[in-house]
Amino acid sequence: MAKQPTLTDVARAAGVSRSTAARALSGSGYVAKAKRELIEAQANGLGYRASAIARTLRTRRSHTVGILIADITNPIFPRIVRGADEVLTGEGMTLLLCNTDQEPERQASFTQVMIERMADGLILVSQSIRPELVDLLRRGPPIVLVNRTPEPGAFDYVGPDNAQGIDALIEHLTNHGHRRLGFIRGPRNSSTACERYDRFVRRMGELALPLPRSAIFDGDYSPESGRAAADAMLNLPATERPTAILAANDFVALGLIDRARELGFAIPQDLSVTGFDDAFGEAAWHRVFPDAPRMTTVGQPRREIGRQAANLLLDRLADTSRAPTKIIVPVSFIQGTTTAALAPQPSLPSPRRRRGRTM
């Protein structure tokens, strides 16, 4: 393998000192125009490439940004990453992607690696952050949090308007005659899940709608928690059973719909169901779930969220002393076929009388 040309080789070919060649190629000092052009021509002719490590040590900037995502298989995240990459690439920066699987050890390990590699900044997407990681983040490069934050107001943050989304879903259901609404929560260590739940409880109170404890079920953003909630809620007496259920995200709603059908409920004739996030989008939905009804849900502009996060990080890099910024991005209501006007109560089935097709 041929030896890579060095800065000394470039200087020798151009007939200048090594320090002059370094100033010309880095743009960090004065070199006469003709001499700079000669040095650059010799460097190109030799195929010289400056050491990224050496440049980072010299300038204290690596032109790299680490982005940590919670689950690489979750369709929510690719468009967020795409939006961030569009902005950062345009600024000559490289994005390093890390999948943490929501494991604290992986979060800490990847964060430490980014610090050691002198990443200019970090974007953390949907990370539930433990106190010990907060301490590590405070010692590291500038960060922007997306969708979740351990300390509201402590870090730059970008996320969807969860209150707007919950309000839209409740308005849609109540306009269709539903009064007994159920809710399946997301994980309690997720600030986004807490925002959705808190807004649901508050809005139900504002509308003076009943909210018994049996209408609330804990979940963890997984289809399995939706199935468990279906077993609990749909086996209630018909007069106590929710006629519509809001799920903390689309995956929970999928599990709920699947189990409800197994219990003999038709969706949406017997039970209306909503999700949140529009995780798949309409085109992908029909490819992945060809026999499933299109979800009534709330869509968040994921690509725009990624772009906002990247721009916020660039602003932070330009001014590290300013106060943390919080950006809330509007969401959109998406009408699907998993909700319908409330049917007369006698039509509600017994969960053990008949079975339906599963997804």
C-alpha cells in the first residue's frame, strides 16, 4: 500500500517550510496568494488530505454531531434523523448515529464516546435520562433534547405539541357522541407520555366528563400494553366500559385493536380507538397492515422536528451562554377509520359472546 503523503511532503514539493504549508492549507494565518495557490496545487497533486484528528486537536472542533435514538426499528425516528442531517450536512458537519435501545448503559457509553471523540454537540431523541447521565451530559458538549426531557427548562428542547393533539382527539370523539373515554398511558419516565396523560385528565375535567380509575390504564408504548389494557377495560360491565379509548401512541393502539377484535369487538362500530404520532404514515400503513383500518391519530412533523433540533444545536454552538430554548412544533389531526359515531348502548357486545378476525 502506497504511503499517504504528509504535510512535510507538500512543503518540500512547494519549496516552503512546513509551517507555511500548514498555514496555507488550514487558512489559519497569512500566506501570499500566489504561494498559497502553489501549495494547494502541490497538495492536490500529491493527494494530500489533512488529518481530521490533528485538525480537531488544533481547532477544538470536529465538525461532527452525535445523535442518539431510542430504537432504530421505530419508524418515528428516521425522518427526525433525516431532518437533522439535512441541516447539519449543509453546514459541513457529519452526523454519527447511535442506537441506545433505551438502555442506560448504552446511553452512557455512547455519550462518553462522543465526548472522547470531541463531537461538537449531541442530539438525544426520545431518551429517558437518569440523573447520572444528566451529570455526564452537563460535562460534555452542547446538547439538544427531542421529545423527552428530564428537567424541563434545563436544556434546549424540541418536541410536538402534545396538548394540541390530545385536545383534537377528545374534540373529535365528543363530537361523535362519546362521553366515556378511556386512556392508556405511556411510560411514566417519559415527559412526552406524561404531557399527553396530564392534558387528557385536565381536558376531561374542563368538559365535566366522567373519569373513573378503571378508565385509565398504565402502558409502556408497546402493543403488549395495549392488549393488556383491552383485557382490563373491555371486560368491564357494559355500562362502565369506555366507548372510546385514546392510546398514548400508535403501537399501543395497535395492540388494543388486535385484542379487542379477539374479544369480539368490531372497530369502530363497537369501540372507537385513537393513537398518537402517525408512526407509519398512510402509504406505509397500508403496506404493513393491509387488512387493518387506518388509524385515527395525531401526526407530528418529524422531519421538521429534526431540522429544528439541528438548527437549535447550531445556535447553541454559536452562543453557549444563552438561556435554554424550548420549541414546541404544531401537530395535525388525522382522521382514520378506527373511530365512529357512538352506537346505541344495547349494541355493545359481551366480550365473550363472539370472536372477530385478528390483525
